[in-house]
Amino acid sequence: MIWWVVWTVLVAGTLVGAFLLGRSLWRRSVALGHELARAGRAAEQLSDRVAELGEARRPVTVVHPLVADAADRAGWRSGLADRHRSRDARRSAARTAAHLRWDALWR
């Protein structure tokens, strides 16, 4: 008679534990589904933004120097000269400011 009670309690406890485990797994799977749906919406928004930025970018044509024509080379030279002039102007301004600071310090 005592074995009948022990086995009944063991089986009932196992069924209750299985029910609680199943309910926990069900709730977690529903939460996972919600998170996957949210991630899908975020990926869709990201994809739309990437497509938008892809359309907005400016096309760049790269010409190798060996096959460039005279106009391309002249454009490169003028751009290089502009960059050198701006660099020299920055250096000259910095040098002048340094000389003024030195003169103020030693006078």
C-alpha cells in the first residue's frame, strides 16, 4: 500500500514538473518569436536605409594614370597644386603665429 502512494506522488510530481517546464518553454518561444519579429523589422529598416544611401551616393570614376588623357592629368595637377597651396598657407599662418608668440615672450 505504501508503494502505491510513493509511486502516485512521484508520477504526479513528474507531471506537474513537466507541465511547468513546458509552460516555461512555451513562454520563452513566444518571447523569442516577438524578438525575431522585432529584429526582422529592424533589418528591413536597415535595408531600406542602405538602399537610400546607395542611391544618394555620387558615382566615382577611377581612371588609371597610364590610360588617363591630358584633361585628367591637368585636373589632377591642378588639384594637387590647390592642396599644396592650402597646406603652405596653413604652415605659413602657423609659422607667423609662432614668431609672434616668440617675439612677445622675448620682448
